[in-house]
Amino acid sequence: MAGRNGRTVRDLRRGNRAAVLQRLYFDGPLSRFELGPATGLSSGSVSNVVADLIADGLVEEAGSVDSDGGRPRTLLRVNPGSGHMIGVDVGETRVRVELFDLTLTELARTDRPLTAQGYDVDVITGHIRDGIAEVLAAAGPTPERLLGVGIGVPGIVERTPGRGAVVHGQTIGWDAVPLESLLRSGSQLPAEVPYFIDNGARTLGQAEMWFGAGRGAGNAIVVLFGSGVGACLVTPEVERGRAVEWGHLTVRVRGRRCRCGALGCLEAYAGAESLLARWREEGGRPPEDTDEETALTAMLAAAYPADGAAADPVALGVLEETAEYLGAGLSDLINLFQPERILIGGWAGLQLGPRFLPAVRRHAAAYALRHPAEKVTIDLGRLGPDAVTVGAAILPLADFFGRGGRAVEPAPPAPSPAWQAALEERRS
């Protein structure tokens, strides 16, 4: 039965379970007494929900604390083993797959390097399938405990009714790749295990907002700075974040050719791939036959030698110019969205951050409007190189919370055609 606002009793119970689960997850262990004010539920509702969650194995007792003159209060926490999530980062140099328990403790991981075949669709789907099988074999959770597989990918993700998540990755040569369908077609996972595929910048943003430097901010932008650049916008209207193709804003008319094919994109000046290319074009000597992470480390060492030797002026000049482009790009985000915080993550952002940050802040302030620039803080993300994978694993976790900790219900069977139903009725 639905109330005046359209919510049924079932919806209400699901919302109450979700509220208790999330408070225990983020702030636990807590007692039943503390859960009331934290969730806004009555003591009777808290007791009923907690009993329900304990019966389902999602919540467990975690000791007790003394109360003011009364009996000790039992503490409650989320049971880490009551669910598992898989997070996948389709990165620029490798595909990383990690298995987590419900509290996001890592249980197993595998890295599968990308070779000259790069982003070949069959190679990527094979790496994801094999990686999932490997981490499940290593830790061995039962299939019914697997809440889902979250995958962060480069590109725009479109959700379609027939093929599931479809990826438009122009910079990697993917044109409407039905990634979800491809993974399901060769998967050994049960059909009811959901896949959550999203842009890698958004999964990075999800992780930083839940557990990293974005926690507590209502309006933030999380920047993914790797081989290319992207961003995730989080506002009160878009709580879980929205990926924006920030790397493909035009910063120079008729400028450098971006790997998306357009001219003058920010990514053509601020991404690690273009940064290394510009160093090479201007006479620098990046190490041969190495990945981008190793080459960028060598560039930093050349520009900022630790032994007091003379700096490589070409490497230093390219890095300083890149800091200005990045700051100018951030100023666009500041003017457009007026965030409280901007957080820089991604492997290149974390490598360059300690050297880059003061210059990036200075240039962002110089190019942005004064009022929003005075209100924003620009810092590095806190979760390190695993942030995209953690954020990908949060996608099924957030869905699980939204369902109040209930398992995914199987889809109802499609109704029989009218003619078939009429025939069966006539036979009976």
C-alpha cells in the first residue's frame, strides 16, 4: 500500500535499513541508543531494523560501553564478511582487479599489464574476466556474497536497455563498445551478479568523497590526471558525482592535436602522454622502451635533480608550462561550478603533485574570477593509486545500501504474449 507521497511500507523499511547500515558503516561501532539521533529514527524502529540486520548477518555485536548509571550498551558494527565487491580499473598501463570485503578491506588483487595491443577490446575483456576469476579463486567468497563488479573505464558510459553499459572511448579507439554484454557473454559469474561500469574519473571521485580528501564537502571536483585528464563533479544535486570531459575543453585555438582528434584540447597540454611528447619534441631524452610512469619519474628527476646537479632546462620548462595549463584548466572549473574543493588524483597527479601544487594553485587563482577562487581549496587526493579501483568497488556497495542491504531480486519473467495466454486459458 502506498502513502500520499507514493512510498510504500516496503520503501519505508528499505530506507530505514539503509539509514542504519550507512551510519554504522561510516561512524560505527555505535550503540542502539546512538543510532536513534544519528538516523532520526525512533528507538522502536532502530530496535526492529537492527534485529532484522543481525538476522540477515549484515550487522554484528562489537563489545559494549558503559552508560550513565545504567546497563552497558552493546556496540554494533557492519559485518565485514557479509558481502564482497570487485573493483576494476581499466588504466593506461594495466588493468587492475581487486576483491574487497564489505568494509573495503582488500582481500586479493591482480595487475595485468597492457602491451602494444593497448586497448584492444578482446584483450581488455579477457584481462577483466581472468582477473575476476583470479581474485575470486584467491579469496573464495561464495557467489551469493558478491554484491557486484564495479569497473572504471576511460570514456563516456551510456546505459542502454538492450546492451547494458556501452562505452564511447574516443581517445582509446572505442566506438560504442557494449562492454557489459561482452563481459556477461563469457562470464562464469551467476547471472544475477550486477556490473556497474562508469567513467574512471567518477569512480576516483566516488572514492575521494566517501573516504578521502573530499569527505564532508557538499560541492567538490575531483580531477583524474594520468595519461590524459578528466574530472568528476559532485554537488548537492549530483551526490554520487558526474563525470565531465574536462580534458577536451579547448585551451588553444588551432593548438596541438589531441589524441581524441581535435585541436587544442587541455589533454594535449596537461596529460602525461602529451607532457612526455613535448619534452621529446623540444630535445629532451625520455628513457626508451619504458611505460609512461617510469618516463615521467625520469623527467621529474631531470627537472629537479636531488644531488645538486644542474636541472634539465627543457624538462623544467615543459613541466612549468604544464602547471600553467593545468591551473588555467582548473580556473574554468572554478568559474563554472564554484566548488568548495578541488582534489587532484591519478598516478601522474600524485607523482607531480608535491612539485606542481604551489604553481597550479597560483595559476588557477590568476585565471579564475576572484570571488570563487578565494573560496576554493586545491589539494591532492589522499587515497593513492588505488583510488579508481576502490571507487569502482563503491559502485555496487552504494547500490547495496540503496536497496537497504537486500540482495538483488531476479528479474520477473517476461509475460506471455496475449495469444499464448488465451490458448492456455482455453486448454485449462
